[in-house]
Amino acid sequence: MHAMNTDPVLAAGCVLWRRSPVDGEPVICLVHRPKYDDWSHPKGKLKRGEEPLAGAVREVEEETGHRCAPGPRLTTNHYMANDRPKQVSYWAAEATGGFFVPNHEVDRIVWLAPPAARVRLTQARDRELVDELLAVLRRQHA
């Protein structure tokens, strides 16, 4: 009998946003992963010894093609994935440029207003991050 590996899988990601060129309101980038057929925020596993924020920024660029300017830290999600605990650290991050090229991990991205993003997200825990981002943006403009 092998001992269960209880070390959490460490991952990081961002709630990636930019201002709509139409009305200046924030829109949020979601990624579609064909392997899971789900919609989520860009995120991924950290490389050995990688700082979570550096990993989050790297994953955003790998999954969306966009560079970003990270802002405040958001919630860290804890959940089980493949019988192992997973810990995902998130930051708010404003997109600063780039363009998406479909790849094997992510075949589509969408930029949606927060209410639409909330509906499109597959996991409830990802929806809460949308509300957190909006709270952060409100504080920045208070």
C-alpha cells in the first residue's frame, strides 16, 4: 500500500481583465480547456521553486497570449483534484497587450462583462473571484 501524497499541488493564476474599448467598463478573460471542456480563469501548476506570482503571470501569457500587470492578491482556492489537495493562488491582473493563439491546452478565450463571465464560468469557486475583482476595482476608484 502506497502512502497517499498529501502535499498540495501548487498552482497560480490571474483574474485577467481590461477596460472595454466601447464603454470603459471592465471585461474579464476566460479560457476554454478542451481537455475538461470547461471555462476558467487562466492558471496552472508552478514549476519547481517558482514564485506563485511569477507562475501566475507566466500561465496568463502561455494560456491567453497576453502580458499583464499584476495587481492585488485575491483568494487562494483549496480543493481536491485527482485525489490530491490543490492550492491555487490568484491575483487580479490587467492585460497590457498581446494576442491569443489557440493551443492544445486552451482552444478559445472570451472577454466578457462580469455578469456574463460569472454565468460562463464552470466552477462556483471561480465565480467568487469575479466578485473579488470587482471589489478591488471599486476600491481603486473610490
